[in-house]
Amino acid sequence: MIIKPRVNQIFLLNNIFNNLLNFILPNTCLACDEVMDPDESYLCKTCKGRLEPYSETHPWQAEHVADGTIDGSFSVYWFREGTAIQPLFHALKYQKIKRAGLMLGEEIGKLAAAKKLNDIDLIIPVPLHKARYRDRTYNQSEYIARGISNIMKTEVINDAVIRSRFTPTQTRLSKAERKINVSGAFTVNEKYAGILNGKNILLTDDIITTGATILECAGALKKAGTGRLYICSAAYAELKINVV
């Protein structure tokens, strides 16, 4: 006769396993390397408390609300080099720690709720070009979108927009160069053309700087006949160009 283990026995075994795993591979903070409590993820409470909320208005928001590209924009945190947020984004983009994207997305979702964006029909992440997707094997913005959905309970469509043209990295480009670099880089996936018509969209990315990329993506969606369209990101970074 096979005797099934009781629920409390399974729970006890799981606790023993997790404690053993934490002893062998301690859960450390990405920013300060200190061992974290079991209920902490990626950043300890101290480092997470040092994240700087972005409570300002994007400097280019009014211009693009006026020209009809978007209906609003917001970010959750400031991105500043050398602060606790930098290793968090590095882990998400380059170390395949995808759950960090879910956590950041949930923070976006909470802020969206605080802003009373209750009529969003669809959440769409800014897409990667297929060549960059092959290199990275995933799109970090898709995990951010899923995190937003966890809070807002709104459908995510990952392939609503296609990055139809490969663009070099924006890192060392000026604002004007960034706009030229991404011009015409996005098209709406034909299979969603009718579905997107009239829908209120929340378009998301990991970090917004000049807004060139996400605004170009937003423009493609607006041309497809979407309703209100808001853009958002986990962080906002000021543009810094090193002139050599």
C-alpha cells in the first residue's frame, strides 16, 4: 500500500530544503552583497529603501501629448549610475534574472492604480528586434509587462508590435540622433490590427531616457487606431553623452 505524505510533512521538507539551499547559496542583495532575510528578493530592505522615486513629469511629455502621440507617461524610479537600482537592471537585462522584471512591473502596476488608470484594456511591451532577441533569448520588457498584469489583471500582448528594422544601441547617441535611429523601426502586427482598434493601451519598457524608442512605438500603435495610450517604464534616466 502506498502512503501519501501529509501536507504538513511536505511543508516541513520544503522548509528544510530551502534552509539548506540558503545555507549553501545564501540569498544576497544585488547592491550591497549582504545576506538577505528569506522574505527579501534581489535588494535588501535597506537598499530598496534607497531607490529614488521618479515623482516628476517627463520633460518631453507635454510636447507628445499635444501632438497626439500619447495621452500620458510616467516612470517609477530614477535610474542613476552607482545607486542600488543599477545592479537590479543589470541582473534583469544581462544575467537572466527575469523575476526582477516581474517585481519592477508590479511596482509600475501599483503606480498605475494610484494614477487611476483603471480603463486600460491591454498592456504591450516594447519589442526587441529578432536578432537581439536571439542574442539575449528573452525580452526583459515582457517580464515587466507580466508584472504589471499581476497587479492590474489586464491582458498582455507581447507581439502586438514588431521591431521591423534593426537599430544600433542608443547609448551614445544624442536626442536628435536617437529619434533618427528608431524612425520607422516599428510596425503593428497585422493579426492584431482589428483587435487594437479603440483599445486603451499601456505601453511599457524598462528604462526611458529621451523617450525616442517608446514614442516611436507608440506612434505606430496610434496609427493602428488605438484609443488612449499611456507609456511607462520602471525607471527614467537623464541623457548623458560623453563627448570625446
